[in-house]
Amino acid sequence: PDGRVRLYFTCDVHGEERKWPRTLSAISTDYVRFELEEGERFADPPNPVLDPSAIRIGDEWRLFIPRMAPGAPAYHLASQDGLHFERLDDLQIPGIELRGNVVEAPEGYRFYGCGRQGIATAFSEDGYEWTLEPPGQVPGIGDPAVVRMKDGTYLMLHMERR
């Protein structure tokens, strides 16, 4: 609300003491220079916590973090301040691997992830209950990054089949 932007990211530092991949955050006022925030947003040792997707739903922040095993449910977390997250029931949508991201859509939220026939999508009105949408909407093989533009259109970057 104060105009700053928070970046959630995976951190995996190798050194003397093994730290499992986990989610950290950094804050910026200019969208270029970020300052690391103290503490972890989420970790689940010894399981790797990779590729968080964050969105504001109502008055809380949500994180959706995939598990690296095919077909495994994703972590689902909520926070009032964007720093201290509570783990909710894991999220699983049959037919979609939850590697990707969630964006605001008309009437709710849309998750873009990996599917068997390309980029798969699921829709939710509340961020808790998700419905897989018809397949084959977007060609590609995975890891979609989507942003909703101010004019209501969407910009997607993803890997293509070659």
C-alpha cells in the first residue's frame, strides 16, 4: 500500500552449514535496487522450497510454492503482513503442476502452470478452491511467468517446445 514492491525468491546458499532451498524476500522503492529483509518467509527442511508465486487476495498475502515431485501438492501459505506466513492446507489441482504463477483475473484469480498439453490454467474466485480450465490454451512446455497489464491484457514468458 505504501508504493514499495516486495520480491519473494528462492535462496540456496552452499557453504559450511547446509541450508535447504527456502523462500526469502527483499523490498524496493524504485523497482531496481532491493534490500534483503531479515528472516525466512518459508522453509521446510529437508524439502527444497523453490519458485514461490505471491499475490494479494483481499487483506492477506498468499504464497503458492510447488513441490519438486511431479503431481505433488503445492505449499499454500497466508500472511497479513507479507513477512510472517502461516501454512494452509496444501494445494493440488489434478492436471496441472503448480510451477508457474497466479495473477488477478476478472472475477477472481488464475494460476498458470505446466500441463500435459502445454501451459495449463486453473481459476479460483477465492484462492482456496481451484478449477482446472480447458487444456491447450497456450502452447509451451512450462515455467510460465504471467503479469496482468494495466490495460487488462496479459504478458506471458515461458519455455517453448523445439
